[in-house]
Amino acid sequence: MTWSVPSRQHDIADDLRRQITTGPISPGERLPSEADLASRHKVSTVTLRRALAVLQGEGLIEKVQGKGNFVRHPVRKIVYVGGWGTLDPWTAAEPALRITVRSTTVQADGHLTPLLKVPAGSPLAEFSCISFDGESPHGLARIYIPRDLAPAGLLDNASADRAPITRFAVLTVPPAAARETICGRPPTPEEASTLRIASTAPVLAITRVATAATGRVVEAALLAFPGDRIDAVFTTHHALNERQPQR
């Protein structure tokens, strides 16, 4: 009997899936090398990688560049608190969660110019943040502030005063308004690589623009989260009409 390539890759995926879900291969464990797995299943590395891609798309395994393929721990969701920060205080306090931050100064160009309503070439403080649960990335953010509004010392990568950044929160003084645009979409190639997700996996993308009472944009944040690792919470306060007719 002759087996087709699609049939073989699904058989391999089924075998590995069974081992992962029934226990022989534990969460966090590294799979055998691709060469070893291909030899064990008597297939080419191309067919083997297609089978692994199926499991990556299902969120069962993730490929860590230079280290191999690992079984993912059960997905734990984080909470995006609309308007003021990504992580609610309970999530942010959990020891397994860590966030890396890199800061620099860039010039406004492309989409950043209309987003922050600044002339092209204007200096901006940029903060690139990635949140991790153990070794698994859970979200990324790029936060931009007009350079003259960046809080003192915040651009210092060694600064200890970075608690707001580690929540992806609004970094400037409390603005008068924060407008958020939210959509579900496929990840960009950079997002797929950084978040270690398949190019077909959906992400929740949030663009947050904070504006002062004067109308000046004081901050813009571009956030992206794998769709299966995030809950977004928004609270609406209805404004009372102070000029209600007297009875």
C-alpha cells in the first residue's frame, strides 16, 4: 500500500498529538530533533516539518529558534484592561510572568506621523515590550511618545521606575481621553516570529491613542496578542446630563 505525503504528515501529527495529550511527552519537554523524528517515521524532513506545523497551528507545540520544538504548557490567558494598561494587577503580580523592555529614540515616519499628529521626522521615544509566561510570549507592544513628553529617566534602559511599562500601560500623565481601535487579523511576519505562532493564527490587535485636554496626542501604542491568550475587558461609564430639566 502506498501512503500519500498528506496522509503521512497527518499520521505523524496524530501520533505526536496522542503522546502529548496522554502524557508520554510532558508540557515544557523538548521533542526529539527533526532529523530523529523523520528517521523514526521514515519520512523526509520536509514531510516531518509539515506535520509539526499542524501541531504548531493547534497550539500544542512551539518552535524556539536554535533550541528545537517544545510542548507548550496549557495556555494561560492574560487580561487587557481597556484604556490604561494591558495587565490587571493580579495577572501582573504572578511570578511566572515577565516582560522585556527596550527603549530608544526614533523619528516619526509612515503611519506614525498621522497617528501622533506630528511632522515627519519628529523625535519619538519608542518602547518595545514583550510579555512572557515562562518561555512562551503572550503579547507585544510598541509605545510611542513625543520625545519632549517622555517622563525623565524612562528612556534609560537601566531605570528601575518602569512599572507602567511592564503593564503596557499609558506612560504619560493621565490623558483626557484614550481611543482604542480593535481588530482581529492574521499576524505580520514579525509578529508571528516574535509571538511564535503560525502565520494563519489570529491576533487581537489594539491601537491605543491617548490625547490631552488641549487635543495634543501624547502617546500611541500598538499592541498585538495571540487570540487564544488574551481576554479584553472594557468598562463603560455613562455620563450624566447636568442640564436635566427641572421638575
